[in-house]
Amino acid sequence: MNNQLIYKSPSFLQHFMEKSFQKVGVPEKDAQICAEILITSDLRGIESHGIGRLRMYIDRLRKGLIEVTNTSKIVKESPTTAVVDGNHGIGMVIGHQCMNLAIQKAQEFGLGAVAVRNSTHFGIDGYYPLMAVNHNMIGMSFTNARPAVTPTFGTLPTLGTNPIAFGAPTDEDFPFLYDAATSITQRGKIEVLNRKEKPVFDGWVIGEDGKPLVDAGEILDKLMVKEAALLPIGGASEEGGGHKGYGLSTIVEILSSSLQSGTFLFALSGFDAQGNETRYRVGHFFFALNIENFLPIENFKKNIGALLRDLRSVRKYPGKDRIYTAGEKEFETEQIIREQGVPINSNLLSDLKYIDKLLELGEFEP
Amino acid sequence: MNNQLIYKSPSFLQHFMEKSFQKVGVPEKDAQICAEILITSDLRGIESHGIGRLRMYIDRLRKGLIEVTNTSKIVKESPTTAVVDGNHGIGMVIGHQCMNLAIQKAQEFGLGAVAVRNSTHFGIDGYYPLMAVNHNMIGMSFTNARPAVTPTFGTLPTLGTNPIAFGAPTDEDFPFLYDAATSITQRGKIEVLNRKEKPVFDGWVIGEDGKPLVDAGEILDKLMVKEAALLPIGGASEEGGGHKGYGLSTIVEILSSSLQSGTFLFALSGFDAQGNETRYRVGHFFFALNIENFLPIENFKKNIGALLRDLRSVRKYPGKDRIYTAGEKEFETEQIIREQGVPINSNLLSDLKYIDKLLELGEFEP
């Protein structure tokens, strides 16, 4: 496989994505939001959730699986809370709108929470807490997703990779930002290993027989037919703490579906009983906490900064010379990518050329 | 070692604890709260946080490390939020009061959050979400604790076992209740294995050299002198997802200290530079969400119940015949313990007899 990389500037790619979304009918402002969220992922080095997913979004928009216009509605509201029906619009547009709503509520009352149903894939979970951080708030974001992870003592893809994202401002050059699946890994990383023809870490995935699987191609095939499942953080056993990852994943599923009478588990597969593609009906939960309601923001920033620096300073594991805090590696990656551009492998390049031609954008082949 | 068990009724033990707390000067109502929280732990089968800790609380109260009277104060308040200074009172009394405050705020405004500093050990984290569940709310509770867990790529006890607790009502006989350390295990379990002379699971603990330790006695000694550290959920490596457990532990530490300018990490050791015992200055964070602000409570209960039953129903791991949801095992344990009594081993029995004699309670030896 040809894995030679070329590099494209973030601004070029962001512009390309904006044009692509607009060309399939997404209004300009919404197209800007989508491109901004996707490029944020690439800038942070999270290839699985950035421009690499553009073709998927464009395909789904063209098929009508995702609505190009946002007709989401607040179906219930109180001073600090709202329930929103996404009405099958673009998850990124809905997520952006709902996190803003949570932030507004927190600005007025100290806390804000918004539960969303009938949304679609909303890009990187970590984008939404960053919106809160920009308002000197703590932000949290949760989403469910199609079945991939087995409960402890099971072997079936049941829960989504159900990420938790938590962001907070600091007195450093970058915020604290935790953004991670409640499974050890996610499908995107296995796809990357498959493209690179590398084995999968022993302990990420089990087969129907409970035994670990390590061949990336085999895993991707078996996931499709439910003969393999990802494992929650902590792995397959209670001794290893797997029930904790499973429990956290369940919490994310509750927040993302039970409060909004939304879809959960198997109903999120994206296929009906006949194997036809269906609406995704993903659920999200957004939370904002206004720090000034607790203490002056500068004090908070100093407190958290001191904590993070203490964590980095402790005795190192043999052979390791640094301890990181959440969001630190991604911040450093962003500096590099802004300098050298976003790495584009040959698969992605052909996707982009395909979109370019299909939508007659004229950005790659004039 | 004599590990013969005797069984005592929960009501006898609760009464014994109430009397003990009162005898050292704790007001009657506060003594009732302490006894109620501790016996809840024993009823759920969590021996490490119940009556087994009574002697520790009594010792600390008698030494003045914990104040017998609760003089905690709200230092900042808004419609949905409060910051409380615990003023070194009993963590259980402070926790009970602060979770109630969060619940009141959620009743009025939909959400409530209370950050606490200068508290002390507050028993099982899971008790506080149960208070919210009794008001048809989702409850969450977090606390920091003395250094025990290393950050990823470190080997030093730095973070506490920093638990996350999350509770929600269901349409079943028992609520969903997640209550777990963000480390794979905690000191209490290693103490239990030490008493039983059993090895520790390979992967729970590493030494200064980064290698796993499995001898319980050696681990307990080395933890004291910082030559061993517990590992976060996911273990020592990023491949295994250890950075996720570490990140979650950091989130708990932020919520438990940064919002209230509280103490964190090494300052929670309980000892000063000269090795003298000091105040604990633990921090907590309580959160309540009023479900009726999102949807009718009966709908929520049905939604979450259906989700939990789906989780239990999936294909089982070879050799396993049940999948559990969080709080289910503990509910079943409670039925058994209410029937047969709380198991008391010989160590605990001599602790109770010691307290009985010291405080002249006359419950064991009239």
C-alpha cells in the first residue's frame, strides 16, 4: 500500500470542506461550523475525526440520511436545562447550537445542561468543551454511537465507544482537555492500523469465543457481523477493572438517551432489519459550569495550573522522560501541524479528489 | 490468622456506631447520619468503607484531627451553585448537608452543584447520589483522597483513588448506581488480600522501577514509603488505555479542589514535613439534576430500565452466565446481608470490643 504523505495547509482544507458542505446544500454558516469542527480535529492530530470523515458526511448528506438544513427544536426548557430534537440534521451544527445554549444558561444561572435526541455524528467530542472554555467555563460533552463495545461478561458489540469530554481553562497556553472513548480504543484506530498493515494491541478486542483478536482486517470484518467486540477501558475482566469502563460507558448512554427518550444501543446501528441504511438518531448531552459562580476565574486558573504542573513533575517511569496532562500532546501537535500542514495519505487524497470531482469544486484538478 | 466470621444485625451495628459517635461528642443527629452512611456501605457488601472504618473515625475525632461539631459554612453561593468550607468537620455530615443543598438547588432551578474544601473522609462515594435518587434526580459525587495513584509514565503515588459516583432512578427494584475509584483497585482491597495471604492481581501496582508488584505485604510497605504506586484504570501504558484512567482521576481532582481553592495531591497525605499527623483537608464535588426538568419521571425510569435490561441480555462470555449493571450486585448482596447479618471477622470484632470498652458503651461486654 502506498502510504506516502503529502501536506496541505489547514486553511486550504478548511476552505475545501466549507465549499463541499455548501455544494451539497448546507447553508454557509452551518458549512463553516462543520469545517471548523473537522479541522480542529486534524489540528489536534486526531486523524480519525477530521477531514478523513468528509466523504462519509458528504455521502450521507447526499443520500438524505443527514438533513442539509438544521430544523432542530427545543421540545422542553427550564432556566438551566433543555431537551432538543435534532430532527436528523448535521450533528456538528446541532452540537454547536446546543453547547451554546448550555453556555447561555450557565452564564445566567451558573449551570446549564442540554440533552439532544435524533442527532447525527457530531465530530470530535472535545470540540464542545472548548467552546465553554472560551467563555471561562468548564464544559462537558457526551454522545452515544453505534454498537461496538461489549458489556463486561459479554462478547457482543452493544454500547457505542461513548466518549467523555471535559475541558477547563488554565493559566497555561492551552486548556485542560480530556476527550476519550470509554472503550480502550475505537474503530478509527483499528482502521488506521489496517491501512498501515500493523497488528492490533492484544487486549483491545475479543471475538465471539472471548479470545483476543489482533489482526486488524479480521477485526473490522468481524465487527461488521457482530463476531467481535471492542472492550471497555479496563478490558474483559473485573480484576482488570473492565466493569468500570463498562459502567462509565453506560453512564454516557444514559445521559445521551434516557433524559431525552432517545435511541440507544442496537437501534443506533444505522441499518434496519432488512439491512437498509437508516437515520442515525444519535443522542448527546452537553454541560456548562460558569467558574465565576465558584471563585474568581484567575484563582481557578492558578489552582488548576498548579495541579497540572505538579502532576507533570513526579518521578518518571524508567525510559520515559515526560508525564503529560490531558490536552498537552494535542496542543504540541497543533503547533507542528500549523507549521508543516495536515498530513494527507494516499487514501485520503483520493477521497478528496473524488469529492472535488463529484462536486465540481476545482480545488485539486482545475 | 483467625478469619472465622460472626454475623451481627445491621440495626445492632448502626445503633453501636451511633452511640460511639455520640460518646466522643458528636451531636445526636450527626451521629445518626454517620451511622446511616457507614451501615449503607456494609449493607452493599463494601466492607472497606463501613463499620470497619469506625475505629479510624473514633481515633481521629478523639485526637481532634476531625472536629466533632459541624461548623461548615457556605462561602459563596448562586442560584445553582455553592462553595462550602467544611472547617475540618466529619466528612459524612458535611457531605450529607452539601448533597442536600445541591438537591434543593436542583429542585428549584433544575441543576445544583456544590464544591467543598477542608472536609474529611466522607465514607462511600455512592451514598450521596442515592440521596438524589430518592428525590427522583440524577446525583453525582466526587472526592479527592491521599496520594496513592501514579500518573501515566510516572511511578509515584500522586493522585488519590479519586472515585466517581453516579446514581439514577429506574423502573426496577433498585437504582442504577456506579461507584468506583478511578484506579484499578484501592488500598482497602490490598489489605484484604494481605489478611487472606493471597497475591495481588498482576497489573494493579507498580514499583519504583516500573515493574508490577504482586506481594500484598510488600506493596503495603512500599506504598507507605512511596516506592510503589497504584495504577489508574487501564494500567501503566497508553496502549492499554491507562492515560484515560489517569485523565479521569485528574478530572475528579480538579472538581474536588480547583473550584474551591482546596488542597490537592501531596498536601492530602495527612502528615506534615516532620511526619506529624495533620488535618485532612479533603475536597468534594456534588451534583444534582432534576429529571422532571427534562421529561416525566416515569418516562425516564422506563427509558433507563429498558437500556439496562438490554445490556444484561446480550451474548455471554464463555463460562459467564450473567451480565450485571452497576448497582445490581450490591442490591443482591444487601438482600443477603439483611437476612444473615453483617459478617464480622476477628480483627473487626476486636476493634469493636476495643471501642466498646474505651467508650464504656456496654454493648459487647455488659
